Amino acid sequence: MSYSLESHPFFVPWTDPLSGVRSYLLNERVAPVQMPIYFVNPAVSADEKWLWFGCGYPPSPFRRLGVVGLDPDNPFIKVFQEATFHAESPLITSAGDSCYFASGSGVYEINISGEVRSVLQIPQNILKNRVLSRVATHLTLSADGKYLLMDGAFVGGIWFVAVGDIATGEVRLLKEWRQHMNHTQFSPTDPKLFSIAQDWWHDPISGQPYGFDLRIWLMDTDGTRYEPLRPGDWFGHGTLACHEWWDAQGRLCWVDYDAGVFRCDVYSRDLEHIWHRPLCHAHTDTTGNYWCGDNTPYKWDEQPVEVLFFNAETKRTIPIVSAMPKPPLPRTPLHLDPHPHFSPQGTHIVFMTTVRGLVDVAITEVAPLVELAQ
């Protein structure tokens, strides 16, 4: 990030009392709840000029898109009332000054001027008059920039995955299930390959909970591939693999809640155990040397949450936030987890924080963390 937030009028510094690490909190408020985009999609644009975030208005379960300019000499912040999004769907476009989001039965793009255009709509030959409760968990773009994935959910226990052509608007159904499948993510190196996750769910009529067996699966847009990444990883029986994402080299990474972070080559299936410690969410920069994570918002009622930086070369872990207090409102339905992740150029880590008793966006410079972790 070429801009210093020290002089930015919309950000204030906050220093962790244990580690001394300084972060910057978005102090200019346009909504009661302000939180970054879900960690698999960067909250910061590729040119690192814009930070897009979610705006919550409790008790409403929905969020709206907001954006802040990171240039301290040209401060800009705005919330878009028309950009109410499903799940964790927003994806910043390559231009950076616009963002895709899923709402209703389609995908839209909004720019910083507030202009909205329809990108994709799920057609009736897929919907068949069924009620749609989710268009996409989080939107990701194919490596060639042509397609978006839509992993939708119908009320009544049907889930699907479809691929949408951005240029033509064509949406093509790939598969339906009676098992909750979500978190689809395109490979950043193979334009046809994507991952999809099995997840727990509740029956919408009875409320009965259902689990899953194998978390991470591989599929392709040709409809010729559908296989578990690691068939022996039976969830809850020696592994707790979850919260997966692709690294810049096209390898799949995930967190095992007890064991830490793993990375796998999807072709050779060679496995690396990178970070040995309990974690909930994690992320890596483009080099694969530096990592961040949180532990654990699932136990916030029992203990504070840590946000951490890890140098894989030196094996040193540095607390960014050593003891984040419980949010001032329930974790659900707004999904109030730190979800730390690196900016596209690896200069900063973005996460949600509650250290001021509010739900805030926080940004931490990576360079000082690298020095501390030598």
C-alpha cells in the first residue's frame, strides 16, 4: 500500500498492549457495524487504493457495501444503500473502483459513483419457481477473467453450483445436491478448476442439524471432474479441516481447527503442515512466507480471540491483537469473526476488530511484523 494511514483523517491508531503492534482502525462511521469482506476475497483493491467493507444495521440480518479511499490526501467514504448482499459474496473488480455483489437472484456490479449494472441472473430453467435463499457464498473470478461461480441454496434442501459468463450473461447449471455445498472458489491458475466445500446445515422445516464427511472437493467448469481433495480426511475422525482458500500458486490451503494450517498441491497431492497451532481462519501472502490467522471466535463466550502473524521461515508467531473482546452483539447473522487476510500486494493485513467495543475495520502494516518475527 503506497499510502500511510498515519495521516489519514478516517483512521486512528490502536496499539496492542502485549505485543506493541500498531493497527489502524476505520474511525469514520457510516454504519453501526463496519467489517471487512470475507477473507478469501481481499477487502483492498489490487492497486491498494480502495478498501471495500460490509455495513451492518442491527437487528437487520443484511449488510450493504461501503468503500473508503486509502489516499489520505483525497479521503472518500460512502455506503451504498442499493448494494445489499447475500452471504459473503462481494468481490472487488480488477479496476478496484467497483465491486461485484450477489443479491436477490443475481449478481450486480456497483462503482464508487453508485452506478449499478446487472451482471448475471439465475434463469427460470434453474430456479423453477423455487425460493432462492442464497445466490453465492462468495464470488470468485476464473483465472482468465471470464466467469463467476454461483453456489446457490434453495429453501427445501437443494443446493447447486452454476457458472456465469460475464460477457454474455449466460448461466449454466453444473450440479445440484441434497447436501449443503458452498464456498466455491476458482483456482487462480487454472481457469476451469474450482474447489467446493461440504458444510453443516439445518433442515429448514424440522430444524434438525446435519453434518458432513469430506470438506474439500474439486470440480471443473466442463462438468468432468468431481472428487474429494483428500478422500481419507473424514471430518471429526482425525481431522477438522475447514476454511479453505487458494494461494497465489494455485495450491489449496486450509485450517485444521486443532492442528493448524495445511497446504496441498492439487495435482501431486503433496501435503505440507505449515503452521502448527490451533486456529480458526488463516490466510497467506503471495510469497507463501507470511501467514495470518485468528483463534477462535467459536469460543468467544469463553475466552478472548487472538489475531496472529506467522513467519513460516523463522517459525515465529506475533500477536497483532492478543486479546480481542467479545463483540457487542451476537456473532450471527452478520458473521462477526476477525477473518484476517493480506492485501493483494502483501503490505497490510485487514481484519475485523472489537477492541473499542464496536465492530470495526482494522489494518496492520506487515513490514513491522516481519521485523518482529525475525
